[in-house]
Amino acid sequence: VILWLSSFPSPTQAVTIRNEREKAPGFRRSRGMAMATQPPPTADLLLDAKCRHTLRSLRQAHAHAVKLGLAHDNYVAGSLVKHYAHPDLRTLDAALKVFDQVPTPHAFLWNSLIRGCLDGGAPGDAVSLYSAMLARGCAPNRYTFPPLFMACTSAGAAEEGRQLHAHAVKHGLGRDRYAVSAGIQMYSARGGVADARRMLEGGGDAADAVCWNA
């Protein structure tokens, strides 16, 4: 789906790209709706090469996505959100508009916006988005909690951090090495050494050198 960013295919070619994507590994159908279990590995590389974090080129890429009917795709939208919210641009309003155009945001898009708010200097908004994500019926995945823990660190949101930790455990993600590492840094930043140690011990086998160094 992201190939339009480098070659700007015609609408007919865009349909072909969608069809080829459905045949690719990692693609599945759920409840009659096609979705990819993982984002295309070349998406960010192609977008980076085309946009190079300049607002003008990013808007051009966005315009082509709209023209080709791809702006509602979760992974295209997620890549656009990521780049609109990049620290070099920090155009969060544009990122939110992209997000709002997707009828059924998947976890990838929610995670992109959460990370975008964090990178765009709005960590409090990143934390608030998690509640909205759950309210919209989207379950978190292993990529959801690390930026949320970092956002809590930046926002000084200690209580929210503890609640997020409980949610990570509830969703079976309390042993993810990246979530554990980010959570330990969150607790340690406010002097919660005991909480950090409990998170480390609760990480089990996930508590590798990365977590111990945190």
C-alpha cells in the first residue's frame, strides 16, 4: 500500500497493490474485514525517502494518498501521523486530522498517534489517548505501552503510570522486555525504586540486560 509514496501509481495500480498485499505473509481477514497483522516493513523507509521530514513534501505525499483512496488505510495513515508529529515538524493538528479520517483505527494507528503526541511534546495527550483507544474497542498490543510509560515519565503522571502497568499485566504484556524497560524507567524517574524492582521481578524471562540497565 505504501508504494505510492515512491512511484505514485495510478488508481488501477493501487488496487493491484492492495490485492498483492492480501497475498503477502502476515495478512489475514477478521470478521469479514481485511487487515494486516504487521505493518509493511518498507513503509517507513519509503516515506522517509520521499518526505525527509519537510512539511511541503509530506503534504504532497498526503495529497497523493487522498487522490488514490489510500488515506483511510491504517498503515498509510499511521505513517503520515508519525511524520506529521515528528519533532522536526510537530504538526499535531495535521496528525489528528489524518487519524480522524480513518473509520476504524487499528492498534497500529492508535500507537502511531500515541507516539506522535509523545514526540510532538504532548505527553499528557498521549496518556489520554489510551482511554479513548479502549473506549473505541481497540485492544492494546506490545507496541502500545512503551510510549505510554515514556509519556507518563515526561508528564509526571505517576498514578496513571501505575494504572497503565496494571493494564499491561491484564493484557498479558507485563513481560514484554520493552514495556518492562520503559516501565522501570518511569518508576525510577520519580524515585519509585521499589515499584521498579517489582516490575523487573514481574518481567520474568523478559528481564534481560536491557531491563537491568534501565
